[in-house]
Amino acid sequence: MYLKRFLTVTALILPLFLLSLPAVAQEEEGEEMDEQVEEAPSKDTPYFSGMPNYGIFESNDKQFDAYTFYNGKDCTVMEGKKMFRYYTLKEGAESASETQIVRNYANAIRQMGGAVLFEGTCPEEPRCNNNSGYPMVVGKVLKGENELWVEILAFDDGLGYYITLVVKEAMKQDVTASGMFEALNRDGKVTLYINFDFGKATIRPDSRPIIEQIVQMMKTNPELMLGVEGHTDNVGDSAANILLSENRAKAVKEAIIAEKIDEARLSTVGYGEDKPVADNGTEEGRAKNRRVELVKTGKATSGATAVKKNETQFGVDIYPGAKLDAAQTKYAREVMGQEIYCYRTGDNIKEVVTFYQKQTTLSVLGEDETSALFGLDADGNSVRIAVANPWLDPQTGESHTDTMIQILKVE
């Protein structure tokens, strides 16, 4: 009886999707929306009202934040104005079922001209969020240049549900060439939030202005040499995050040298999730940890004509063509408890040893037919490089004939 009465209600949800209004009204209503968001966040969002018989128990709005949505296949991180509402059943009222809640909001999304990306029980994999096992709907609405993502999650047999909305927009960064240069001289580094495709090292078009400002800074200051450091949050495998951050740092470097900046003035390194600047337990913290840092590494002796060097770790040249072994790097860090990077190359040990013997900053601490040890300074206590061929993989027990290069910073 209740189900029949519930289904005969013609308008359970009244979506107030302001982007569908004419351009003039949209601007005026947008200003009013901002006032509602900032001054009275306990009200419904400007896009969706609550279900009948439900009231707002908790709300939280932020001008800029990030949220990871499950899109039916994998994860999509959206950044922009974020709105959260927690609705609970009013005292003495009859509840809707979880399916009814999800279905009504799915219909509302479609009525707005949007697409329902997922409707059903949130799977355990991929781990986009902590909603696995709960009924939910995820939708996306496009209106002109605006993009809205929404997730509705129902629980406790319909006694409550969450609405999480993100109106996409790029984080406003007042990044200028002069500002970056001042920060580098003052702090030795500058933090940038360059947007990449999810799980990839592809720079998004909206981050091109940041790259352009880096290029302008380096052209204005031809003696400046930079290290490009990539950082991730802690979502996913740590070894994969190291490799991802390394590739993203390299992508930034490639974008810079494509504008005719000498490659010798740039080095790259990826730290993965090892150096967070915020709490990875929150979406906001993870967004802050996904960053690129430019570090001032020194001055070129003659501007763009400086002697070309290889990429470096801890000031030591990486052997040309060597590839980062993320799995071995992770294993070595766990065993040694120190910052270490493991590289592999197909060249034999003699060629590797000869390369590092020619580095004027290195001193040979020990050498035999299968290994060598180098130190950065006279005491050998800053950086060491160990090479070994053949070497036994301690994780798999397999014997390898390629050359392993370990660059370790000794604190």
C-alpha cells in the first residue's frame, strides 16, 4: 500500500539545475547560489532537493575540493566546487527504500539532460572510495562549458542517504613567472598543481598556462636549473605510484623542453606517496598531495649552452638509458628504511663502472668483478651507487644478468 502511494507521487524530486536557465538568469541565480552555499549550507543544494519525509542531518560545502567518482568502469577524480548533504528520515515519517531513493535521483539526472554513468551496488574494485557494497547512482550533466558530477548513496534500508556534488572548475592558481622565481629564491622550491589524466602522465589542456609560465621564467633567467619532482596520493600500489610520479615529472620536463628550453637545465625525480604535505585520509588532503614541485638545483655556467647532463637523483647522474624499477625500489625502501632508487640497464657492469668513474664528483670506495661502490664526497657518506651483475632478486629468487644500479641517500 505504501509502495503504491509512493509511486503515484508525480514529483518526488525537483532538481533545480540552474545551468539550464537562460544565460542572463543563470548569472543572477548563480550569484544567489553562492550566497546560499556560503551563508546557509544547511539548505538543499541548488541542483537537487531532498526526498519527501527526509531532512538534512549534516552538510559541508567547499569552494574547491576533489572527489573520486566511480564511473561504471574505473575512477574519475573531479575538482571544483564540492557540496555534500546527509539526509535522514524525519521522526515518525515513512521511509523510502534504498532502491526508490537511488531510482528517483537517477530519473532526476536524466530529466536534467544528464547521463547516468552507474546505477547499482558499488563494487569493491576499483577502490574509488569507501562506498563498496552500497546502492548508489553516479551521474554527469554537461551544459555548455559547465560540468556537474553527482553521487547519491543510500543506506540503512532507506533511513538515510548521501548526496555528493562537484561542479567542475580548475583550481585558481595565481601562477606567474615572476612569482615562481621569487618563491624559488626565497624557499628553494615552488609547489604547483598540474592536472593529469587519471592514473596517467598526460598533462591536461587546462594546465598549459602553468607550463607556459615555467617556460617564461626559465627564458627570463637563463642561468636557472630546476629539478622537477612528482608526487602522488596514497591511492593504489606504492610501487606504481613511484613510477607514475616519475613519469609525470618527465612529462612536465618534456613539455618545457618542447618550448626550446635546454634539457640540461632540468632533472626529474618521482617520490610517489612518500612525501605527503596533507592528510591522505581525506579527499582534500589527497588533492593537495597530487602535486609537482619545482626545486632550484643551481645555476648553469653559460645559460642555454651549459654542458648537457643526464637526469639526476640526489645530485648524481642517472646512467643513460637506465629504467626505474619501481618494484625493486619499493622493496629496497622497505628493507633499508631509507630513500633509495633502483635502476636497471642492459649494459654490463664494466660500462656502468666506467661511466661513474668518469664523474668528477664521485670517489670509488670499492670495486670487484661483480660490484662497485661510489661515494659523493670525500667521506663517502652522502650518496652511494652500487652495481651488481649477475644479481639475485630477493623477492623472486631469480637470477638476473642485467645491471642493477642503486642510488641511495645516506642521512
